[in-house]
Amino acid sequence: MEKNEVVEKLRELFADKLSVDIAEVTDESKIMDDLGGDSLDLVEISMEVEKEFGITVTDDNVDVEFRKSFGSIAAFVVEKCGR
């Protein structure tokens, strides 16, 4: 899967899990501040990311990476996927 495919699939996952329009999931969007998510959503999304992309997301990754913007999370996932 190419980088842009990873990012788009991740964008779709975020929109679905957070019940927001995909257009709202921008590189600058933050799960909790902009997309209405909470700490449980962070955990659920991280588990879906692990399942969907076959990577490991640690509790530290959730506490640090997943509290940043969507763009930062996407870069983290792309890096972990080796793309």
C-alpha cells in the first residue's frame, strides 16, 4: 500500500469511528480538540490502526502521537508501515 493509500484509508477510519464527514479530517485536525473524540476514541482508533495496518501501537504512542494532529498520526502510521 502506497503512502497516499495509507493516508486515505486512515482518514476514512477516523471519519467512521468519530462519526464526522471525511472532509473534516484534515492534516491539522486533532481527535479530541477538533473532531469531538475522547480518550476512549483514542484507544479504539489505535486498535483499529493496528488491525488495519498490521502495526503495533503502544500506550505511549497513544499518549503522545495520537494526541497530535491527524497529519502527525498519518506520518507515524506511514513510517511504521515502512512506506
